[in-house]
Amino acid sequence: MKKKDLISITDYTKDEYLRIMELSREFEQNPNQDLLKGKVIASLFFEPSTRTRLSFETAISRLGGRIVGFSDVGSSSVSKGETLHDTIRMVSNYADLIVMRHPLEGSARYAAEISSVPVINAGDGANQHPTQTLLDMYSILKTQGTLDNINIFMVGDLKYGRTVHSLLMALSQFEKPVFNFIAPYELQMPEEYKIYLQEKGIRYFEHPEFNEIISEADIIYMTRVQKERFSDPIEYEKVRNVYILRNQMLKDTKPNLRILHPLPRVNEIHNDVDANDKAYYFEQARNGVFAREAIITHTMNLK
């Protein structure tokens, strides 16, 4: 059987998105299943991570699997100059599946071409983050009851934000989404994604701010301005606090509105939002365990 990698969100069809949603719901109801008993999963994080790495490791543990790997390249042979090619060739001899995060765009696709076992992309630079997208979709489905006709506000770093790129591609497969892009000029959604929406006839709007239109949103997807993506610290300082969501701004919003964030946050969501029923980002992070259980078992043909 041909190995199934998950490198880009476009590696899955709409039917597979829906299958992952179904499996995520099953795992939320019963997260502890020994489907990975006797299996070894390699967790290779060449870039810092908290939620993604821990939720993957939690998912693997709840499925009865064993975890090998590293969360700090300083503790691996990469620090000695070993190439990504050799690391993947070596690790694929030891494990049944590789979960990898890497700072270079295209690194996950390269790893999949080398590896003899399936590879799941846990984020490659500013490119893609498909497992985050699938947990985001599960969060949207749980809170809205549908993935169709969603008016989503994407706010902040839309240029380097791999989570918004992947989510845009996935939601565009459903009925009549509307995208509102709120970003400073320096961090606007890249042209290729806007061209993609135009070719599909999907509506999108660009705004410098969103205070006056926030009442139209079903989902507000806040993002952190990523300091690590900037080569010039002065440019980062110019945009890092350009959007801050505060509780008072939610006063006249729709009852079904939910606020998502891939986390970690810095200043873009004020702490006073946390107590609002429309804040969903911590529940969203919890959904990551169930979605990643679903992704792992689907990738390994166990469900």
C-alpha cells in the first residue's frame, strides 16, 4: 500500500477533511485506544514548539504508541552538521511514522520523498501547518455546526502565518466562505492566495482595521506577529502591536462568534477576553489532541 504523507493541506480531499472531523469526534468521546500498540513514532522538532509537540505526544501516548526523537536540535547529530537527508534516512529505519517541524519551507516535502515511512508536517517555515488547520476546522465545526457559509476574519500576520495559509486552502473547499483579511501593509496575505480565491470565485475583502466590521464575523482568527520571521528588528517593532483584541470590542458581535488563535499569543488578545464565552482558543488547543489522534490513525491506515 502506498504510504500516506500529510505535508500540505491540499494532500487531503474534502472527503478526507470530513473523515478527520468524524474521527476527531470519536476520539474526543474515547481518547484512550491502543491502536498504536507496538508502534514507534518519531517526533523531530527542529524548531521550538509547545502545543504542537505536546499535543502530538499526548495523542501518541493515548493511542498506546512509543515516542522517540528530539525537541532541541542541539541534542541531535544536526548540531554536528548532519544533513536533513541523513537524519530522515536514519530515523525512518527506526520508526513507523515521522512527525516533523522544520524552519525551512519545503523541508517536510523533501523529508517525505526520502523517508520510507509516512511523514506528517508539523509546520515548515511560513509555508504550511496542515495538522493545525484540521484542528482549527474541527473547532469551527464544533462551534458553528457547519463548515459552510463561514465568515472568517483573519487578523495579524497573514504574510508569514502558515496557519492562515493552510486554513484558507481548506475552507475554500466548502460552500460560500467569506474571507476578511485584516493586516498591516507589510504583512498582507500573499498574492498567490488571493489569486487562488479569485479563480474559485470566492469572496474576500482586505481591511486596515476591523473595529467597525467585527459584528459581521462568525470566526475571528487572531495570529501572532512572528518575531522569528523578521530579519530586521525595526520592521518587527513597527507592526508587533498593530492589532489588539479587547473584550469591549466584542459587545455587539454575533452570538455564534468564536475567537480562535493557534497560540502562543503575545499581546494580540488582551487577557480580559479570556473570560468571555466567545473566547475559544484554549478549547481549540485541547481539540488538537483529538484531531492529531485522527490524523495519525488515518495516515497509518488504522481507522
